[in-house]
Amino acid sequence: PFLKISVQDFGPGMPFQQLENLFISIFTEKEKDLTEHYTKPSVQLSQAKLRIEASGGTLNVVSDEQKGTTVSIEVPYYENKKKLKEADNIKYKKIISPQDYRILFVEDDLQVQKTVSVILREAGYQVDIASTSTECLKMIKNTRYDLIIMDLTLPDENGLVTSRMIKKKNPNQPIIALTSHATEEDIDNCYEAGIAMMLTKPAKKVELLRAIQDVLDVAANPEDE
């Protein structure tokens, strides 16, 4: 059984754009102006959602402008100590907390380096940058990365070839590929090389962060695949 709790207010509500990004707890400078009143609650809600889902529950938010907002949670409810003890044996999903993860971003374009690294650091991730395949391979020898984001077009070596080299030495290394254009052959080659996901540049912030969360979640909870 589940215990459901709903809290409703009759305030100004949230616009669709804000509601869509509610659980992404970072904002660019322009977005900070737009979401001044919602930034702190968004951070709190994103952390609450992670913890509730890790325990097998759900957290949902419904909001209408000028009508108000309703936040609902459902969590497992145990009527007696025996069932509660049985629940202790459930293997819950590992919570993804950005500050615990280090990402290597492999990209030679300086502007893209700056834009993406700012997004990732504001989200809480630890970020290192490599501009070439050679630099990337050297860095992974000395540092363990939870995720590599790989541009497929690098000055000294194809990013796909570099990814294959990495996966050959470490089959469990999660990699997300970035490309300016993706053909069906590119997609097939990426998955054949063991790349977890491919994104087309310029990737939207929300799309990028959700892809990272999804890939890290699979890596942290392989039994859920």
C-alpha cells in the first residue's frame, strides 16, 4: 500500500516553461531573472524527488497560472513491523547527486567548452576538459571519470575511434557522444561502440542534463536495465 499526501495552494501558479524545468536545479543568468521566486524551491524539490523515488515512491507537481499549484507524493506505507522489516531488505536505487560525479568533457571548440562546462558546474558536477583525443586518453589514465562527454569531431582523432579505445580498456565507462549532425549510420556506429547516448549540437540545457542523469542512473543501478 501507498500513503498519498497532497498539498495545494491558490497562489499565482507557475508558467508551463517553469513547470517543465522544475526538477532541473540549475539556471542560466537570464533564467534566474525569469525564475527568481522559484529557484530555491526547485533545488529543494529536485532533491526531494530523488529521495522519494529512491524509496519506491513518486512526487508530482501540477500547476495552473492564476489558479495555484498542487504537490503530491506517494510513498510505501507499512502497517506493521514485520512488513517494515521486509521493506528494509529492498534494494533501493542509488541517488544521483551531481557533486559526487566527475565528468570529462572532450571538445576542441572553445566556445562550446565554455558553455557546456558552465552548465555542468552550475548543476553541481565536477568537470575537466580535454581538447584532443590524445589529451583525453592521457587524462583518463590518471583520473577516474564517472562520465565522458565526447565530441565526435576532434582535431587529432575521430571521437568514435577514441570511444572504442576507451571502451576496450574499460567496458563499463559511460560515454555520451556529441555531434553536429547525426545520420542513421552514425547512430548505429555509436551504439556498436558502446556509447550510451548521442546528442546533436547544440544540445539544449535541459536535454543535456536529463541525458547525463539517465546515463549516470543506469551506471549506478545496472540491475534496473
